[in-house]
Amino acid sequence: MAQEARLKLRMQKELKLLLVDPPHGASFPTLSSQSNITDLSSIHAQICLEETFYSKGIFKIKVQIPKRYPLQLPIVTFGTPVYCSNIDNGDFLKIYNKV
């Protein structure tokens, strides 16, 4: 129970940070300051990197937040086809949990 409360507080803090100072090129069309923290088990985002080889593309991603976050890494999948050595055939970002 205490872990759920800590997760909720952390997600509130990180949601505020995403809305106030989003990463360069990222947008979160389904998030708002009114978003329900308990419903944030998955976050939809769009990435558009200006002044790069990929500047004409918009990449849709889904970030699934596990119940053991931050001890367990989020799972990131791409909704847009991506051709990159760091993305496997299942469209999963290849980052390995070393915890």
C-alpha cells in the first residue's frame, strides 16, 4: 500500500515535469494537468525531431508504466514503423533492466 502511494506521488511529480518542460521534440496529446494519476499505466506520446534526418516524420510511441516503477523500467513500444538497430522486430526499444 505504501508503495502505491509513493508511486502516485512520483507519477504526479513526473507528470507535472512532462507538462511544464517536455523533452525536446516530444508531445503528449492525451496528457493534461487534469489527468488521473491512477490511469497512467500507459502514456501515449509523439516524437518529432526537427533538424534531423527524421525531421519529416512523427513517431508515435506508447510508454507502459509497471506497478514496480521506478524499480522496473517502463516498456516502450512504437506505433509508427521504425527501422533502427536499437528497435527489435516487436517494436520494443532495446533497453535492458539492470536492476
